[in-house]
Amino acid sequence: MKVVEMEIQLSQETGGEDLAGWKYIKDILLRLGTDGMSSDETGVADRQTAYYVKIIPWRREQVNKVMEILEDTRIDDSDLWDPRGGKPLPRIRRYAGNALKSQRRTVKNLPRALYSDRWLSKSGNAARVKVSRDTFQWVDVELKGYREV
């Protein structure tokens, strides 16, 4: 959330074109809450410590792209890292086959657009989470100031 708040503030101060995109990302984060965020498992990759990101089966697959934007922005902006203590570690994402699955609780009462269609189509899942009737339009976020790392 710190990344998003700083980017919103920066866009407001500079009249940046990305303000609406960052506000949209903030809305997604607020709706998902902490249980809607990926968790990590520490491991080793290329002889250094790394985090293996666990997938959340019930969450819309495109949310992963939003999380990557946040992580890349946090790494790119040195103001978001405290120079004391540990440095950012690589985060390894595996979205298919051998991906680690999160054990976090399923967030209930979200708009349909935030759930995975594949997951919702499995028997009983839609009723179990009580999909909200809130209207929420999924938009693939395009940020002009964001560059993929």
C-alpha cells in the first residue's frame, strides 16, 4: 500500500497521467485485503536467497500482473526502501504446473471480476464465497510511468 500511496501522491503533485491507474490499483488492494495478497516461501535460486511467490487459486489471474507492477515499482524507487537492513530479494513467480499454492483463506463477498473464472466454475465455489453484486469493472492497468524490469 505504501507504494501505491506514494505513487498517487507523486501523480497528484506532478499532474501525472497515471493517477487513475494508481487509484484503481489501490481500490483492488483495499477490496482484496491481506488475505487476498500472495504469500512467499523462502528458498535459494542462483545461489542466493529468493522468495517463491505462492499463487492464490481463487483470485483472478490478472491480479498477478498488478502485484508485479507493485513489486517492480518498489524495487525501482529507492525512496521506498530503507537503506538500513536487508536489501530486496528476487521474487520468483511460477503460475503454471509446479506453482506453490497459498493456504490463505478465500476472501468472501468480492465482486465477480476479482475471482478466477476457472475457480468459480468449480462446483459450489461461487455460493461458498457469496459473490458480491457490486459492480466492479476489471481493467488491465497500463501505467505510462511504469516500465517492466
